[in-house]
Amino acid sequence: MILQWAINNVQLVEFTFCNGTTNSTSSGVIKSALLSFTKGWGIWISDSRYMGSTNDPAGRQSFRDTLVDKIHVLTGSKPRLVQQENAQGKMQWVIGPALPFDG
């Protein structure tokens, strides 16, 4: 029930970030994460998403922190943020539901 409400209200916590060379709004990313949480899954976080003017480690960390904070505001549960190895053997960040999730 909480997740469905959050999915329907992502615009309440929307923020702007850079995605490669274009500015984007967060609604799609937040909604994708929340939809994956309904199945107990998470989503990969692209290294091309960042806050600020340059795609550097601090800008990428700022994007991840903001995403976690906004999902926490919507759901009341802070999602997990972990680094995992993807299929290509590269370490990449994944955001997933808090365990246990009571939503």
C-alpha cells in the first residue's frame, strides 16, 4: 500500500539531475526503483547520472544520496544502496528495498 502511494506520488519529491549531457527529472528513475521494490528487486544506477556541473565521483555520490533521500521521504523506509559486480564484471551501484520492507 505504501509503495503504491509512493509510485503514484513521485512528483512530490522530483529533482533535476544530469544524465550524460542532458538534464533530466527524477520521476522516471524513482518510479522504476519503486516498481522494482514491489517485486523485492533493485535497479542499477548508471554512472552517467550525477548532480552538479561535472560527472565526477562527488557528483555521482550526490545523485545516489539524493535518490535514497527522496525514496525515504516517499516510503518512510530508507532503501539499501550497495555496490555489486554487474554481468560485465564492473562494479556498479544498486538501489534496493530496505530489508525487511513493511510496505
